[in-house]
Amino acid sequence: MDLIFKATLGAAVVVILAMLAKTKNYYIAGLVPLFPTFALIAHYIVGKGRSLDDLKTTIVFGMWSIIPYFVYLATLYVMVDRMRLEASLAVAAVAWLMAATVLVTVWVRFQS
């Protein structure tokens, strides 16, 4: 039942995005995926199962995680003028993955 709820929630978000993309305020579709759905879940789970310091560490890491998302957006912004949309999205996703890898590597090194 929990899995059905999550799938339904995901489908609802896709429908909302599709509807917003067709309005005169289509750019708001870029804000919807940033609603902290998964962050709320993660923070609840960490907050209930670990110490307050662990929760605060998770929150700070989440703040730094904005950097890979910015790298994704900046890469996509540049690439959509140079490549097909699908290729641009793929390149931007790889850029996010690279930035996220650097972030985690640096985080682990300085947290030790």
C-alpha cells in the first residue's frame, strides 16, 4: 500500500508539471520539483532514528547539495543552444553526477 501511495504521489507531480508547462506561467514548472518532498522524508527518518547532531549534519549537507543542482541547471542552460534537448539533458545529468561525486568526496574527506 505504501508503494502505491508513493507511485500515485509521483504521478500527481508529473501531472502538475505537465499542466503548469502549458500555462502562461510555464516557468513555475521549474519550481515544483524543488519542493522538498524527499528532504522532508529523509529529515524525518534521520531525525527519528539518529541524534540531533546527525540531523543537523544531514541538513548542512543538504545545503551544499544545491551546488550539483546549480551545475546541472547551468550546464543545461548552455547546452540547449548547442545540442538536441535529449542530449542536453543527458550532458547536464552527467555534469550533476560529476559535481555530486566531487561534493561527496570532499565532504567525506573533511568529515573524517
